[in-house]
Amino acid sequence: MILSDREIEAAIRHGFLRIDPVPDEHLWTSTAVDLTLDATLVRWKPGGPAVRPGMPGFNVRRLLEDPDRAERVPISTEGYELQPGQFVLGYTQQAIHLPKGARLAARVEGKSSLARLGVGVHVTAPTIHAGFGDNPEDPNERGLPIQLEIFNLGHLIVALDVGMPICQVILEEVREAPVKGYAGQFSGQKSFTELRP
């Protein structure tokens, strides 16, 4: 079941969901909440040896922290011009926390206004699992930004601006509380701005 705006507000009020900061009222729709783009993007550097995601121990987070593989790109006041065929990683300004016992999961989806330009925000990875935002290293810290896989399949150059609505989050009820929370390689992820000075 997808939560309505009233149910999302109630979930926040009762601590079953945390969105920090809570988006302004104009970013809410009947069944979703828009999230906004943070100030730093990440570009993969071309070349180098092939990455092997199927190998034991492969970790994308380590690649993101490798300056030979990934470069941090601050978005200027003029915006970042996403070229046709380009792919970057971005983050939401908002941190999300879905406590494991709250029986909520979510999906991050694109905005139709961007989709009509050929811009998507995830590459087959829309799921935000129950328990997302639990920090195993610091139990008092709750909430993580959503990492976005932003790509331009269109023919236009599209300017990405800090604070623009970049995606929407759709909350779904989970029938029963899961046995374990999210424990994938992105648990405890920080925004790229926080990873390196």
C-alpha cells in the first residue's frame, strides 16, 4: 500500500519516518514527497582497469573514495550542465530514516518534468529498504541522504541546480516488521560532500 500525504505526515509526527529537513509544503503531492539536490556531484573518471562487481569483496563505496576513480564536482551558482549521454552521482539534501520496526519501505523515482527531457535519477535501483538510515557505527545518528544515479538520455543540455526538486520518494507499507534492517554496502553512507574535504 502506498501512503498518502496525510499518512506520510502522520508517520513523521509519530517517529515512524524521518525526513530531515522536512521538505516545504509545495514539494508534497497526494502520494509522494519531492526531495532536492545537494551541492556536490560525483563523476567517474574514464580509463583504468576494469571494475569487477561480481568478485567477493567488491565495494562501490571504496571506489567513490578513490581519487583515481571518482572526482567530486561542486555545483556552481550557474548550475552543473549535464550533457547528453552523461552520468553523474548526486545526493539529496534531505536525510531519510526508515526505522526497521516502522514497517515502512520506500521508492525513489524521477520527476516527470525531468523525465520528459530525458533525465533519470536511478539506474534500476529505486528501493529504500526498511531500516535504511540506521547507522551501525553510531546508533545515535539516524538518517542518510539518498544517492542518485543521474543520467541524461536526451538531446538537450540540462542544468542541475542546488536545491532543485530532483526526485520523489514514495512510501509503502511493509506487511510485517522485517527480521533484519538494511545492511547493504550503502548502510552508513555519507553524502560525497562529507566523505572528503
